[in-house]
Amino acid sequence: MENKVIYCGSGKKQSETWIKGTINIAKIKDHIEEFKGHEFVKININIKEDLDQYGKDVSISIDKFKPEPKKENEQPKDKLNF
């Protein structure tokens, strides 16, 4: 699997609790997932250390992480075997 980051937007930190951003719909449309009849796009939002050339200090990218499926005989880690 290719681990290339897919940037889909950017933003600006407005305060310690508020980030304003924009997302490019054309870049996320191939990453829409469905769950219980609803459509979602998983994203990562990162605060940059420095401003970019447009004065943005927030980066938005597609979250492509997929957990490995559990093996059928694998026991959950929170249960004891006895």
C-alpha cells in the first residue's frame, strides 16, 4: 500500500480551541466511506509549526489508516483466558 499523503485542504488556527479550514471536494470524493447508511471522509488535521506561503498554519489530509482485520482465533486483549 502506498503511504503518500493526500492533502485535501488547509486552514488557520483562530484560537486555542478553534480552527477554521477549507476542504477541496474534488480531492476527497474518491475517499468517501459508508457506515450505517451515512457517508464519511476520515481526515487528519495537523497544526504546522510555521506558516506556509499563504499564511496557513493548519494542514488537512485524508486519513487512509485501515486496521488489520482480526484473525478468527485471536482473543480480545481485554479478556483473560481461564
